[in-house]
Amino acid sequence: MRSGYTLPVFATASAIAALQCLQQATTANKSAVTVDLITPPARVEIAIEQVALIQPQMALAISHSDPGDNLDLTRETPVWAVVEWADSTQVETIALVGGEGVGKQSNLENLPAIYSYARQLFWANLAPLLTPAQKIKVTIILPEGRVLATRTSNAAFGVVEGLSLLGTTGISQPLSAPGQLEACLAELRLRGGDGEILPLVFCIGENGLDLAQQMGVKRERIIKTANWLGPLLAEAGLLGVPKLLLFGYHGKLIKLAGGIFHTHHHLADGRLEILVAAAARMGLPAARLAGLFDCETAEGVLKYLHEIDVAEGSEWVTKIYGYLTDRIDNRSQTYIYSQSQQSVSVGSVVFDRTRQVIATSPTGKTFLTQLC
């Protein structure tokens, strides 16, 4: 299967082409630019569709996203970069601006959803092209971003009105394509046989991967699982992996507490039912349980429980999610044993849409101490 590149790579490529056009002060025919991916350490050529000097102080370049053999909704989406010379008030050498179609972080004062890897990529590739006296403003525009965002879970993570420039690597692995399960299994077989006593970490998606590394988990201990937890848990048992830490968004990972081991919503979705059952088990009053049924999303349930805690000085979030992480651990261990006849110690960490950890099981806390 063919790998492609993540969205920040194409945004950076467009910015490079626009900057070079601006420096030449004339529209030039440019079909490709070279981008240093940083992670992995490689330089790749990215096609540029159009580039033009649109004002004496401003240039525009356009590339198109190519995620490889991946069922990625950003395939062929245009990625624009407008680069202009900075005015005298700009302090930064390179100022990054999220234009139309780039999401806003509603939980962080509407800052553009341009994350750390993307910012590193822009700086590493653009700064060497500037003289000491030059400063630029770079505006990234995703003309189709606002529409495409309605088909993603961005809003669950507080990103509204567009797509994120998210990622920890320049390479786009085709995780959503069915054949990629084999690649995940191959990676697990390689890591599971390394004789390491430290836990392996299963991260569901890019947000979990990014947060785990921010917390100090080394990348070589992490396997990005996408939604295929069931087959990977079973394989971990067959390989004799002693310890696993499950790390994911609560709206995904709590499904395991209900015995759902493929977390894609198209296959099964019992999140609200699992949350209500957990709340009832922990003694949430009946009147409050009725309010949970009125919530439309797992994030809505979490917000509702937080509001009760603030109003009443209670600790329902801690109690309910503590119970759920225990259930995730136990159900996962039972599932692994049923599939492989092997015992694996499992811990779990769940976080919310702002990437704040909600709960960590006791075993999860022990594993985090070992890993970080």
C-alpha cells in the first residue's frame, strides 16, 4: 500500500513556493518544491499546481493533498498558502495565520488549529530561505475545509469551522484502509517480540498519539491502532506481550467497557448506554440519569456530569470514569484471554476533547510511571 503525506506537508510546500515567488518578485513556473519532513528525517518533492505574485508584497501558491492509499476525506483537497512581507508591527520572523477552512480551537480562544508538528515544519523549511532582515506572514487557506470538517469528529475535540493541521509525522499511513490492519499487526509483532518489559501503548488515533508523547511516552513504545482494537488485543496475547496501556479519547475507549472491541461508529455504538449504565452502577440519582439520556454525545454527558459536580460539590466524573477505566481494563483482559488463552495486564487512560486526561485506571497509573 502506498503511503502519502499529511496535510501540514502540503501547507508547508505551498508556503515554500509562495515565498520563493515573493522573493523573486515575479510569477514563475514552479511545478514542485522540496520539503524537509523532519519526522521522519527525509526530504521529499511535493507537486505545486499553481503559484502567482498577486500583489507586489504578496504571493499565492496551491498544492493538492495526497494521503496515499488511505480512505482520507482530504484527498485532492486544495491547500493554499498566501505569503506576504510582514509589516513593522510584527515581532515574529514567521507569523502563521489560519485562514478560511482552517479550524479554530474553541476551547483555546479560537486559536488556529495548527499544531506543534505543523509549526515545526513551517519554521524548519521557511526560516532558512529568509535573510536576517526578512519577516513574513503566512496564511493557510483550505477552501473546502469548512465543508469537509462536518464529516469529521473535529468538533468533539473543540475544533470548529474547519480542519486541523495535525500530525506528528510527515508520512500519512493508510490507517483507515482495511489492508492497513495487517501493517498494524506486523508492527505489533515486531514490537511485541522485542523482549522489553515496559508496557506497549495502544493509541486510538492521532490525538492520543500526540498527547501520549507530550506526557513523555517514547514513540517506540506506541502503536497507533485506529479502530481495530479487537484483533490487536488478541494478537498481543498470542505474542505474550506482558503489559498494555490503552490510551484514547473517552468517546472511543469507553466502548470497550461495554464489550465493543471495534470502535468505529459504523460498526457499533453504545456509548450513551454504557455511560448511563456506569452512572447507575455508581449511584447517580434517577432524576440525573434521566438527564443523561437527553445528551446527544459522550462529550455532552461529560459536560453534564461536570455541571452537576460544580453545582453540588460532588465527584461524579471521578467516580463514573474511574469505574469505566476499571471496566475497560477488565473487559480487555478477559477478551485477550478468551482469544489467546494468555494473561495480559491492561491499564487505560481516557481524555476529553480538550486533551485533558479524565481518568486513569490504577494499572494505567503504574504503567505511566514506568513509561514516563
